Amino acid sequence: MNQSALLRPDWTPATVALMVLGFMVFWPLGLAMLAYILFGDRFREFKRSANQTADGMFGKCRASGFRNAHFSTGNVAFDDWRKAEIERIEEERRKLDEMRADFDRYVRELRRAKDQEEFDRFMRDRSAVRPDGDDAASGAAGV
């Protein structure tokens, strides 16, 4: 049995037990569980309709972008100033995005160079070890 079937908003043994346990531990928990049992289906419908309403209200702003989301205030001087400021801020944002991309490329190259150096050091150390497991230097010193 999956969890959603166990805690559906209905009078199931699990929901009743959670409600009683909630009242015993901290009464608002029991009250919240009782509200879920009684009105749980309506909460889902309320959430769905609230999300649809919010999407309808704010979807236009997100779809049209930041620049077009502003409406005219009726003051031409203020609207011109606001438009110029938004363009300046967008240009700053583009510059920051370019700088971040440059920095990301630099960090990637730095990591690649470090990895290459570590790999080269490993290969040098590995080639210095003889096949029987002795170092070339310790083998010559042991004679």
C-alpha cells in the first residue's frame, strides 16, 4: 500500500490514529489532522484553483519578460527615466553574465591544468617504480 492511499483525507485507521496521537502530543496537531480528514479534498481543489489564478495573474509578467512587465505611469519623464535605468541594469547584467562565464572557463582550465599536473606526476612516479615493486634508486643503493 502506498503512502498516499494510507493518508488520504478520509476516516481511515491511520488518519484516526494520527489525529488521536496529535491531540495527545500537542493539541494543534490533532486539530490540524482533524481538519485534514474533514476538508482535505477541498484543500487540494483550493490549491489547484489558487495556482491557476496566480498563473493567470503573474504569467503575463513572466512571459513578456522584465522589461515589458512595466506599465506606463502617465508621467512621461518618469517612464523615460525608468526605461533608461532598466536598460542600464540589463546591460550591467549582461556584463556580469559574461564575466561569470569567463571566470567559469578560467576555473575549468585551472582545474584541468591541475589534474594534468597530478596525472603527469603520477605517471613519473609510476615509471620510476620497477616491475618487481622496488624503486630504481633503492635498488641501486642496496647493492
